[in-house]
Amino acid sequence: MSHTYEYPRPAFTCDCVIFGYDGSDMKVLLIRRAHAPFAGLWALPGGFVNENEDLQTAALRELEEETGVKDVFVEQLYTVGTPGRDPRGWVVTVAYFALVNLHKHPAAGSDDADRAEWFPMSELPDNFAFDHADILKVAVERLKSKVRYQPLGFELLPEQFTLSQLQNLYESILGLSLNKRNFRTKFLKMNLLKSVERQKEVSHRPAQLYTFDEERYRELSAKGFNFEI
Amino acid sequence: MSHTYEYPRPAFTCDCVIFGYDGSDMKVLLIRRAHAPFAGLWALPGGFVNENEDLQTAALRELEEETGVKDVFVEQLYTVGTPGRDPRGWVVTVAYFALVNLHKHPAAGSDDADRAEWFPMSELPDNFAFDHADILKVAVERLKSKVRYQPLGFELLPEQFTLSQLQNLYESILGLSLNKRNFRTKFLKMNLLKSVERQKEVSHRPAQLYTFDEERYRELSAKGFNFEI
């Protein structure tokens, strides 16, 4: 079956940048392409949007089909149609991104992708299919800027966590080491955390545990803040 | 001439939400559609992306063709492909937005649009073509959230301006009245402004004039801030 139009139309795809936090490292979900073009190269999970399919629905469908990862809250990143970005011709793609708890979202390959894997951000493949390295770079920048004005960590950390665990999360996203005292002072000032009773069973001095103040978390998610780290 | 593809493809368009500040009011640039569908209704300027045309290039081209407005720095807003959004069938659109000094960007109609007009945000048409009312709403929200973490005004205000003029700009964007003392205190704390000598020729007590500290403006544009208004 073929489809004929009066004017040229682009093929339209979606791609997903899924960052996964495993408690210590930030990773990104990639698939190894099973078919041409770029067969054997690593790429972002994604594929063609179906006729009259909502774009976000398409992104989640492709993500699950190619990697088994589902129940993810994705946000639209941007759309790119730079001429020459796809050897097959005129292809426009809309990219989505998400940051998830890796342990809640194990990945597996599929028919379209011969493998799906979580790559540490420090050990990315040398070559990506298409312009996926560029899309990933934009997603990293978006995520880094997001942590400065939106609370984050609710679904990424255990229910009770130490300030060290929280700091490690921020360091993983920002890709840099933060001053411990400075981080703690600034974070505590936002009143986002509630302290939890210290553990009593351990012999060494136990670290203070915290949970998020859910009401404050929602409030700051809505109105934003400035976390100058 | 016709174009045939193996799989269905969407028609792909771009739309521009151009906000214009005229020194007292916030306006938005709309065109009245000359052709079906929605002939006679007001719409965002935009149109079909050409084959292998960069998306932002397409948006600027359509903007100039339909309204005469050019030399605008647009940012991508989002892409929407909700089924049924266009009576012609499967049409995906990428929306761009910008905030410009209205006096520097007069608008005129064209062949595709029988009229182009700046509408005050408080006097918008009752009906828009397509889902353009929704796209405009998303752009308004994006602009409102942007003023809370990015400096703005450099190209919108005269080179030297009073705090009242600055406050009016923020009130126009946010669509609400701000407390004068509160606004001034918080804004001055950001060290974004340099005071200029008061005018000497006027008989009444002249208002203090300010300019932006360009270096600080660039710095805050890059790293963001939190303007809690």
C-alpha cells in the first residue's frame, strides 16, 4: 500500500532520552539498531509516529516496544528537522526525556532493537546513529538547568535518605563535585526536607535520615525556586 | 505533481506566537486567514514547512511572508500532533515564540493572510482557527514562567527607563498588579540595573532612570535566577 500527497511530507519520528539513576550513577537508555540505516550502532529508543497518533503516546509506545521500559513520565524536549540528519531523506523527529529510578525500570531488547542497555554517562558509545549524540546533549543541558529551579529526587531516592545520598544525586546530574557544607546549607534552607528519627540499632553514629515534605515539594514544583549550586 | 510514500506521513507546519510590548500593553500578532479551512478566522502566523527546510527557518519565513515581521529571535515552544486538530487530516505543527518591541516590528498583511494585527491580550478574538487558542495559552504560561528565572526587558524598554516602566512590563507579562515597594526591592537586589544621572531640565522631581548592567544581564541569562514575584 502506498500513500500519495499533493505536496512533499516528512517522515515523522519520536525519540526518547531516558536517564536512569541507580543510587550512585546517572545512566542513559540506548538501543543497538537491528536494521539499516546505522545497523549495529547505538541510538535513542524511538521510531515512526503512527497516523493520527498523539506524539507522547507514540514516544511511550516506541520506548516500551524497543526497551520494555514503561510507566514513565516523559516531557517534550524539542523537535529537530535539520536537513540531512537522516540518510533516508526528510525526517523530522520530536524528542522526549525523563529521569527515572533505574531499579524500577529494567531494560530489555526487542525485535526492532537487538539490545537495550543502560549506559553510564561517563562511558557512552563513541558513535551514535543519526544526530542522537546532539539530542542527548540537549537533554543533558535541559536536565542540568531543571535541577536549579525544580525539586527532584522524589521518585529517584529511597523513601528515607541521607543528605549524602541526595548530594550524590545532584552531583550525578550536574556531573561535578559539590561542596558538602554549602550543598547542605542551601538545600535545607528550602524547607523541602523533613528529618526522620535516627536509626537506633546501629553501633556507629547513624546518619540523619530525611524524607521530602510532600506538600512543599508540590508547591515548589509548581512555582519553581532557585537552587544556586 | 504528487508525492508517494510507503507509509502515511503527516503534513508538517510551523506556527509563531509573537508577543509585542508597546511600552504599556502586551499584544500578540495574529493573522486573519484568507483561505479554508477557517477562512476569516484569526490564527497564529505560520504555514507548511518546505522539504528539507530547517524548522526555525521555516517559522521565520512564514512569519515574514504573512505579517512582514522579521529579524525576530524565536525559541521553540512545543510540537503538537493531537489527532483531529486539523480538519484537513494528519497535521503536526511545531510552535515557536518570541517577545519583541512592538514599535520595532510593525505588522502588515499579505497574500496568504488578508490581515495581520497586534491584538491586546485582553481583547483577543472569541474564536481562533485550529487549536491556536491552546498554543497561545501554552506560550503565555511559558513566558510567565520564563520571567521568574531569566532577565528580560533589554530589547523591550527604552535604553534608559524608570522602575515604573520596568514594573509595567512585568505586570503586562504576568497579567497582574504588583506591589511597588516589593517589586523594586526584589529587582534592585539582583544587581541587574545601573542608575543613570537624573534628568536636570525638568521642573518636577524627576524619576530615577536606569539601564541594564549588560555584563550582569548576560551572566543571569546564562545561569538563571529566581525572581519571586
